[in-house]
Amino acid sequence: MKVYSKLAAALFAAAGVGAGGTALAAEQMGVSKTEIVVGTIQDLSGPLAGYGKALRYGMQMRVDELNEQGGINGRKLKFVAEDSGYDPKKGLLAAQKMVQQDKIFAMVGTIGTAVNLATFPTLFDKGVMNLFPLTAAREMYEPLHKLKFSFAAPYYNQVRMSVKWMVKERGAKKFCVIYQDDDFGTEVLKGAEDGLKDMKMSFAEITSFKRGATDFSAQVSKMKASDCDTVVLGTIIRETIGTIGTARKMGWNPNFIGSSAAYTDLIHKLGGKAMDGLYATHTVAVPYMDDPSKNVRDWGAKYKAKFNEDPGLFSAYGYEAMDMFAQTVRKTGANLTTDSFIKTLESTTFPRDMFGSDQFTFTPKQHLGSDKSRVGQIQNGRWAVLTDYMNH
């Protein structure tokens, strides 16, 4: 009996299986004695390339810092980034490559609602976590799933809160909406509709556009004809600039308010003076090089020295997402598995960081770090924070 037990134990050990029938570290995909493989899918060639490049740089900066310090619990991070071009089909192919060839431990900070949704089946089938995606869609944490965690207040919550704020604080009386005809835009529309319903109001005009559109004259003309004083924007970068720029050219100047998808320094850098006055919700403030915080200024100087350009908001997002991943890995300890990582994350609260984010708390029943956002406005060519974090 003892001989059989020893033989069985040896066979199980060789196969990487413990007495309980679960895989040991040798079988934990993406984790070896010396390395942790982490992946991300960014838009590096499509309409969100301005965001995607900054996200990748922010994540790379944090990875390099950690590796220069010796890694985490004796393991270095191997960072793999792939391009989706903001195309769900390309995103799916990237996810398949990263799971099958790179054998990533976790996907972190992938951009885009549609891209993330396209990758879920591939990731979850192989037990790979999707962490802190750069989209505020509710599907990133609902329905509850052990492998998906989101940190940003969803677009729905943001916009539901912001339209009520516009009524109470800016005297808005008549609303229109222009939104991208996809999962992202629909979330903005739903949030705004329910926020207005809370105020016993409804839209005077609803108009949409296809992803990739560049001409918004027809949509702006319809909204102008309805005589609304406030326009909700279910737009990202160029659509935000295109919509507001078109309105200005038509001599129409309502208040515009967008979600965190429209909150970026690229709006005023690319759109110029015409973007002054734009409101948007956000969860992390734009890190300007002359930021009042010395920590942010030092971080910005280090980023610029490394990548030869100023950091932007999405540089901070990328850095923050990778830092939360690293903090969780460190807290989990040397026995790093998907299950042990999740157990740690579900009992962790991340305090406000140097970028002014809200506190993020995760539990076994709550995989959204925070449902709060705040309102900012472009004033004289840069974003100013107008409120503290507010619930929807």
C-alpha cells in the first residue's frame, strides 16, 4: 500500500496534479517560477489609437518599474500587447493568440466595449481573467462572473448622474442626444434616458451615427431644429470634436456633456478653442505636466523621458490598471494561481491614488471597484474638476 501511495504521488506530481485533483503552479497558465505573463489588447491603428498608445505606454512604464525593482515575489512580468484596431474580430484573434501562444495569466486594461465582449468566451473558456478594462460598460462586471472585474463607474451611472446635475446646477431644460450606434453608445443613451426620467423629463431629439462616421452635419441639424439647450454625447474622440465643431460652425452653442469616453486631453489638443465649455464625467483627472501634485509632476517627467512625449489621461489609466494588478499579485504571495489572485482581489480596497481616482473596493459579490464619477469642464484649453465623486 505504501509503495502504491508513493508511486501515485510521484505520478501526480509529474503530471502537475495535487492530491485534491487541482493543478499546481506548473499547470497554472502564465505563471512560472520566474515569470508572470500579462496581456492587453489596445487600439494601436484605429479610431482610438490615441488612447491605445497611451494605455500601452502607461502599462509598460509600470511593468518596467516593477521589473527594475526585481519583479513581484521573485517573478518578473512579461508584458504582451496586441492591436485590435478597435475591431471586435481583430480583438478576438488577438485574444486567441495570447491565450494559445503567449499563455497569458490575465488580460489587463483592454480598451473598447465591443472588443472586450468579443474576447470573453476565449478568455473564460481557458480560465483567464479580464481585469480593469478601459470601458465603462456594465457588461464588464455584470452579470457577476469570477473572471471579470471592472474599476470604472459605468457609462450608465455616469450619464444618469450628469444629466440630473446639468438640470440642477446648470439649469438645463431641453435635452438632445447623439450617440454611437453600438454597445457603448446604447449605454450612454440608457443612462441619460433614466436620469431624465428621474427628473420627469425626456429627450427632445434622439440621433445616432455608425462607428467610424466623420460627418455629423445631418445629426447636428436635427438637434438644432429641436432647439435643445443641452446635448448628451455618446461619442469618443473624433466624434466629440466633429459634433461640437459642426455645431459651432452652424452658430449653435448649446451645452455639451459627455461620458468619460469624451474626457481626455486629446479633445482640446485636437479640437482647439471650439472645445471650451465641454462638460464630461470622469474617474481619473488628466495628469498635466504642471499638476499641483509633485508626485504627478515627477511621474510625468519620467514618462516623458521614457517615451519622448507628454503623458495623457489614458497613460494614467494604463499605469493605474497595471499597478492594481501588481498590488494584488504582491498581496497574494508566492503561491500565485487564478483562484488565489481572485480571493485576494475580492478582499482588497485600493485607496485614492496620486491621479485622484475614487477608492476602489472589490468583494465576492461586487466586481465593480466604484460606481461614482465626477464632472469636469474644458476651460481655457484644459480640463478643470468641477465636483467631487457623486453617485448616480
